[in-house]
Amino acid sequence: MPDPITAPSANPIVPPTVPPVVPAVPAVPDATPPITPAIPKEVKFEDLTPEVQKYIDQERTRASKTATEKALKDPKLIAIAKAQALAEANMTAEEKMAKMVADISLRENKLDAKDLLRTGGVAEDAIESILEMLVSDNKEQSIANTENFLKNFKSAVDSAVSTKLQTNLKNMPKPKTVALSDKAYKDMTYEERTELKKLDPVRFERELKASSTRI
């Protein structure tokens, strides 16, 4: 009879096989850079918001009134007006008749100059005062005076509006915003996710897929 201790067993015990340990592969970060919206090099008036357009129009009106008040206080223009009044007081009968003819031309020239001033953006309540300084019975000279005035007027208004607008924009506090690239997808609002889809469609699809997997 074989020795039970030394005799081989019919069903030998085999130790369990331990699988090899495979080191975890670190996740590769997304190398796709965030898409930054292009900043326009030039901003046109029609590209501005209605609020900014309204503000610029108001500044133009204020600048127009200021330019008119300064023109009416010009010593040179005041001296010209006084000289004309003195000359009319010493007119003869023939000169007065000639003046009546000249007055008709003056009224016609004022109508033409008024249309030019309105088209040039001069405030309606200031046009009549300006006409007295620019228009005479000489049609060509009246038109030349009006066009020269409008040229200087536009330059002064544009300069005043530009200075005022730049000062206000410089002093305007910048809103506190969080870049979409720094914000977690789960914390984004619907509008922010829609914006992310436009700016970075690759990240949007990845975040959307990950969100669906978690659910």
C-alpha cells in the first residue's frame, strides 16, 4: 500500500495565476488650442450698437450748438455786421433801390445755403443765425462761404465727438467676464454652451459626449 504522504495525488493542487500588473497610461491633454474670435481692425458706425449710435448722435448735436455759439461771439463777424448797418444808414435813393434788388437775391441765396447747412448736419435752431454771417446777394460767394463753414464745422464736430467718446470709453469700467476656456462645461449656461459650440466645436463635442456618458 503506498504511503499517503509521499504518494503523488491524483488531483494535484495548482496555485492560481496572478495577471501581470500593467501601469496606467496617463491621459493625454487636449492639444487643440482655444479658438479666439477675430477682433476687427476698423469699427464702422453701422457696426456699433444702437445705444452707442444714439450717444454719438447726441454728442454731435451738442457740439453743433457749441460751435454756433462760438461763431456768434467772433469779434470779426460782429465788426462786419456793424459796418454793414452803418453803410445802409448813409444810402441814397438809388442805392436803396439797388438794395431792394439785392435783397431779392439775398433771400434766394439764403434758401440755397439753408439746404446746404441742413444737409451738413447743422442744428435747425442755429441755421438762421449762421445764414446772416455767410450769405449775401452774391450767389457764388454765398455758396463758397457756406461750404467753407461746413468744412470747418465738420472738422470741429468730429474732433469733439472723438475726444469725448475716447474719454468716456477710457473711463468706462470693464465688465468682469470668465473666459469659456477657463470655465467647466457643467457650470456653463445654455447661452455659454451655444457660444462654446461656435468658438470651439471640438471641445463642445468632447464635453457633450462626456456629459452623455456620465448620465
